[in-house]
Amino acid sequence: MSSALNEISQNQKAVAGLRQTTLFWFAVVGFLFLTLTLDGCFLRMYQSQFFPTLRPEWFYAVLTLHGVSMVAVWFVAGMAAVTYLLGNYLRPPLWASRAALGGTVVGFGLLFVATARGLFGAGWHFLFPLPFYSQGTWPDWATGCFFASLIVFSAVWLIWSLALITAILRRYSFRNSLGWHYLSGRKGLEIPPLVLITMVALVSAVAGFLDLVALFFFYLLQWRVKDFVANPLLMKNLTFFYAHLLVLASMYLGVAIVYDQLPTFNNREWKTDKIIVLAWNAVLVMVSIGFFHQLYMDIVHPRTLQVMGQAISYFSAVPAAVISIFDGLLLVYGSRMRWTVGSTFMFLGLMGWAVAGVSAVIDSTITVNSILHNTLWAPAHLHTFFLMGVVLMILGFAYDLGSRLSCMPESRVLKRLILTTFIAGGYGFVFLGFWSGAHSVPRRYATYPEGLIHATTYARTAVAFIIVFIFGLVLFLWEIGRRYFRAIFT
């Protein structure tokens, strides 16, 4: 009897600890998201000539900070969310989540110092050999500080990912966690979609982090070994392979959340079946070779790889996006859905994934990419993918979590205002990016030449939409902050 009571007490403590850690995670994410959104506004304001006397080095430093940090923030936000939700099926590693939280804060501190203090501005892809050749724009210590932040990030996130995989494998075997028994027709454990999709995301993320280890090794040799020169094309492939996997892993974590949580708003079920298993296993295979669509400009690549990049980009839209989106529509259709801020964000995030997917297929077409690649079309696609996709999915979960734990009612007026400003501001901003790209406005320009007067006009219009979005974000953070405060301190 005493042992049973002791086990119950330990489980209650574990649940309370997981809940508290998750709330702290999202408090950090909210602060960083607002800060980095203001950074993004600064970038478009700079292109709008709001700061005519400010050195362009500031633009590229903030661009680097914004790009790296946004990808990092939404990967760890997705990890924190699925760690919490996995607690419904198994015992997730709380220690790994807490260690990752501390390491992530340290990594962001180093990144802020490298960019805001050292003006490191090699971009979020930090393509070789630019970090070593700043021509005096940033000091050597800023390069070291930047890479130190990435090393901290990759180390703690790799440990967290492996710890989560280990916890899943204790409950489900590797074969079962990927649902292979559904394909073979053998009897086995019922696999929640959350577990299946999280495994796909984690395996992809681990591959990306191991790739990053190889990339850092070559950078170290270049730095310390005399006369050693790394192959630039190899370095670029390693960089884009890592970046591609981390971005997609973030999206898959968001989709896993939607699969698990959206049915709770209409009491329907979103169960794993053979089609879903086949789709996500296909994604796991294709995600590792789909990054070649990032490298069309490297004409020294074998033509076969270029064609493969286009073909895989087309095919990968079918198993994950199309099936998930149609399943999501069928889940909602004809049901008595509770449309809260949380459920609406999650559903709109799924639909935003569809919009981003269309723009991705367009851009992954070789003949189109040769025109659009170095325009604002590509950043517009990435922002749609994140801002109107994974960000909405994860914020929807975060808001619902706070509402359930605090038991606070939802204001209809604030709900409509938040949704209106988020969607109008967000889609207005990304539309200006697509429009600018279609009209040959180049990417990564701090200021536009005289022949591109229309580019400055588009940037100023984008700033107006960003301000609308920031207004909605502040309202959202106020509402979710009140809920988290009550959940933590009462």
C-alpha cells in the first residue's frame, strides 16, 4: 500500500515538474518571439530608409540574429510542447528539458553578444568561408562567439532529442514507434499520431545535429590547421542539409501537436492508420534528400541531384502536407468545434502550411527558381512556413495550455482582435514578400539602388503590416501571460 502511494506521489511530482518546466519554456519563447519580431520590423524599416545614418553593418548583424534565433526558438518551442504532450503516453525525460532550457538561454546570450556587440553578420546560413573573412566588419572574437552559441545549441538539443527518442523506445520499439506493424498487418501497440510524427521529427533533427558536428569539425580544421582549405561546395551542402532538416523538424513537431490536440476541441479522434503511417515514413526518407532544391545555383553539382531535388520537392508535398491537411479538414467538417484562440490558431497553422507548400513547390521548380531564388520570394516562403504555419500551431497549444491550467475565461472581444490582427498583419506581411519577389526585388539588400524605388515602397507597406501583427502579438502575450502567471503562482 505504501509503495503504491509512493509511486502515485512520484508521478504527481513528475507531472507538476513537467507542467512548470513547460510553462517556463513558453515564457522564454514569448519574450524571445516579441524581441525577434521587433528585430524583423527593424530590418524592413532599414530597407524603408527610416535610419539613413545607421551603418549597414547593423542591418546584416540583426539579419543574422533574426534568422538564426527564429529557427532556434520554434524548434525548442515544438520540443517543449511535444515533451509535455508525450507525458500522456510515457514518462518524458524532464531532466533533458531543463538542461536544454538552461543551455538554450546560454546559447542565445552568446548569439546576442556576437551579433549585437560584435556585429557578426554572415547570415543565418553563415556560408563558408565568409565567417573567416569579414574584412574588418566584425572581430575574430565575434566569429568565435557565434560558433560557440551554435555548439551550445546543437549539444543540448542533440541530448534532448536522444533522450526523448530513448523514452519513446522504452514504451514502443523503434519498429512500432514508426508504425511499421500497420504496414505489415501484424498486431501491435496502437501508436498515437503524436508518437509517430515526433519520431520522424526527432530522427530528422538528430541527423541534422550530427551533420552540424561534421561542419564544425571542418571549420575547426580551417581555423587551426595551417594550409588546410575545406571544400566550399562540401561545406555548403553540409550547411544546407543541417538547416533544411532543422526547419522541417520544427514544422513536423508543430503538426504532431495539431494531430494530438485539435481533436480535443470537438471530441473526435484522429487515429493512426496505414495511410498516415505510409505518409510519414515516406517523409522520413524524402526529407534527407530533398535539400538539393536549395542548391540549384551550384551548377557544378551533378545534374541528377538537381533533378532529384525538384522531384522530391514535388513528391514530399503529397504524403505529409496533403494527407494532413485533408484529414484536418475532415476532422473539423460537420463537427461542433469549440473555436477558441487555441483551436483557431492550430487550424489556421495547418492551413498556413498549405499556403507555404504551394509557394515551395513553385520555388522548387528549377526554371522558376533560377529567377526567384535571390529575390524576396524565398524569405516570403520561409516566413509563411514559420509565421503562418508552425508558429500558429505552437502558440495555439501554448494558449490552450495556459487557459486549461488557469481556468480563466476567454474574452470574445480580445479573441476577435487577436485573431484579426495576427492574420491580417501576418498574411499582409508575407504577401508583400511574395509580391516583391515576383517583381524582382532582391533579398539581403540593406538599401535598394535608385532603380528599385518600388522596392522601398513595398518595404514601407510591409512595415505597416508588421506593426499590425505586433499589436496582435502584444495582446496575445498579455492574455497568455495572465494565464501563465495564475497557473504558476496560484
